[in-house]
Amino acid sequence: MKSCITFFLSIAVCLQALGTEISSPNCISLYFDESAEVHCLEDVEFEDLVSMYVVMTNPTEDFIYGFEFGFDVVGEALLLTASYNHPTLLPNSFNNFIVGYPEPMPASQATVLVWVDLLYQDNNLGPVDFFPHGSIPSSIDPAFPTILLENGELVLGNILTDGSAMAQINGGCNVVANESISFDNLKSLFR
């Protein structure tokens, strides 16, 4: 057992030294950029227009045929529009998506599924937090996003969070980055 722990810790040290992230497959989360790197924005002013992206990262398949995803907003933001990066069937609302594609959508390392425009509405410049989850209703589990594959199979996507916000405006960047696991978190698994 100790040799296994030593092996995994040595891999983690090597990956950390190389700057490589330990990533989870089929993550769907919220970002403020299309490359899935920016989780928070600071210095947003009252009535600023902000674009937020629902992005799937690290796909296990080359194509997807649909997805289910939702998020909650805590704070003063008005969701204005939701636009899709691919022709869709059954587009829903601004923050609850149960989407099918008439043609398969190619998946890349960071695939934009939806972009949402919102208007920041807090004249005191307070925080706005975004909490991802599955769609409501959900085909499998409302806590997680769902991805539709070619054969009609539904698979759970991932959100690595402890219930904390995944995206934030004007909150001091107090969010959980869903794409990486820190070395300390990895070590704690073996204590």
C-alpha cells in the first residue's frame, strides 16, 4: 500500500513540477472566456454587460449529441440572452439547459456550449456568484450535468466543487477552479 501511495505522490509531484493540471473528463462549467480559464471578474461596474460561457472541457468523445446543465445565480444580475454555438433542438431558458443537437457537435478540449449575456445590476458593486448543477428536471442526477452520446447513451458530466461558487463577479475571486486539483488536496486523499 505504501508503494502505491509513494507512486501516486511521485506522479503528482512530477505533474506539478511540469505545470500540468490533473483534470476531470467531461467537465461542464461556467467561465468568463471561451478558452475555459477565467472563473472570476473584478471591477465590474453597475449596468456593465458581461458575457459568460458554458464550456465543456476534457471530453471523452469526439462528438456530443446534447447536454443538460443548469446554474443558480446569487446576487444582482439580469440574464439577458442565451446563444448556442451549434444548431439546437429544445433550447430552454437562460440558466437551465436541456439541449439536443440535430447534427452531432464536434467536441474539442474547450467546447463552448452556450454563451449567456447578463447585465450586472448591483449599484453597491457587491458580488454575484454562479453555482452550476445539472438541469431541472434531469435525466440522471440533478446535481451533475449530463451529456448525450451518439448511441443515445446519457453519461454524467463532472463538476468538481464542494458546493462553492464556480464563477463570480466582484467577489474577490473566491471560487473553486473546477479544472485542477492541488497537490495538497491530492496528498490529503492518502492521509
